[in-house]
Amino acid sequence: MADKKRKHETLSLVKKMEILRKLDSGENQMKLAGEYGVGRATIYDIKKNREKIENFANTADAGTSSRQTMKVGEYPLMDDGDALYTWFLQERARNTPLSGDIIPQKALILYEKNI
């Protein structure tokens, strides 16, 4: 009789942080693996990569709670000190819908102000 394969489960950054807190409080890795629907090796990998996960969670933007990967874009267009990035974060906090046309227009306006 063949074993039934477990469905692939990708954990969000928030869930990984929860797992790390539970490991700190002494919970068993097997119990956590069953609770989150992942293998024991996945729990071990999270524990092994603790420093990377915590650093990313502490330095990442507010929108990372649902992130499942810690990869940053290959070409970061905006950094933390950038006026466009600051404007972007403010608009997102106000739940303003930002289309692909609005952001380049704002970038042009900010560029022309700084010339």
C-alpha cells in the first residue's frame, strides 16, 4: 500500500516566526510539523535559518506579513531614503489604489522638482 503524499505547504513569514517562538518555548518539532502540515525537516530548516528569518522580518516593510519568500527583487528601484518610496508607502497606508501609470507619473514629478 502506497503512502499518501502530503500536500505542498508554503509557510508565510508570520507562521515561520510563530514556529520559532513555539520552538523557544520547548514545543516538539514533530508536533509542530503536524500542526502546520509540513515535514519535520521543514521545521528543522526553519530552526537552522532562524537568524536569516528574524533579520528579514525585522528589516522588511510592513507588507511582509503574507510573504512566503525572503527574496528581494533583482533590481530594487526604490530604497528607504527615496522620496518616491516614501510617497508610495504613505499612499499604500491610505489604501489608495496605485496603478502602473500613477507611479511613473509621480516619479517624473519628483524628478522635475529636484532638477
